[in-house]
Amino acid sequence: MGPTVYDPKKHAVILFDGVCNVCNHSVQFIINHDKNGYFLFASLQSPVAESYFSTLGISDKNLRSIVLIEGEQYVTESTAVLRICKRLTGLWKILDVLILVPPFIRDPAYRLFARNRYRFFGKREQCMIPSPEIKTRFLD
């Protein structure tokens, strides 16, 4: 079975750093807590991401953030994380209350973590290769 066809009415796309250990573990976590298969994935290093950058007008090709694309809109950094949590099963939904904290407070904490994630958790030499069970959730 090939990759899922992206339908913006049924799915959102998460662009993530494919060589980041934390990001790869986060993708696995999201898959395990996204029982409806709402989220699809592509690495920031992929041609799929490059296409989204062009289509959505994302000019920062050195983006170090997670990107959540819903329809023709996208969000990054802490807003993306909180919107993702809102859709997950379990208590993760309650983190959505943090959306009330203004981004100018939330995002610097996100950026600090993002700048240091390789140092704390390491990185891979190549993007993760999804297992056959979850391959349909990846666009690249």
C-alpha cells in the first residue's frame, strides 16, 4: 500500500526535522495517540516539505520548527505543538489551555529547546524510515 493521499478536509500535515531524535520520537508518539489518522507526516528535509514551503510562501528554508499545515494555513513552534495536542487522545488535549498564554511568551521557550535539541538528544545521520505499519501516514 502506498502513501496516503492528502485530503485537506480529512488530514493535517506535520513537517518535522527528520534527523532529530526528539522529533522522530514525537512523530511516533503522535501516531500512537492519533487514533483517527488525522495527521500525516513529512520531514522538513524532503521534497514534499519544499513543495509546501513554495505553496504556502514559507521563506525560511532553515526552519528549525515543527510546522502544522491545516488546509491552506500553517502554524509553527509552540502553536503547532498545542494544536497537535488538542487532537490527540488522552489527557494531552488539556495542554490546549496553554494556547491562552501569548506566543511571545511560549515561543522563546520553544526556540530555546529547539536550539539545543541535538545537544541534549542527538541526531541521526539520515531521516527515519517508517515501518510498513505506519508508512501510509508519510507523504515522502
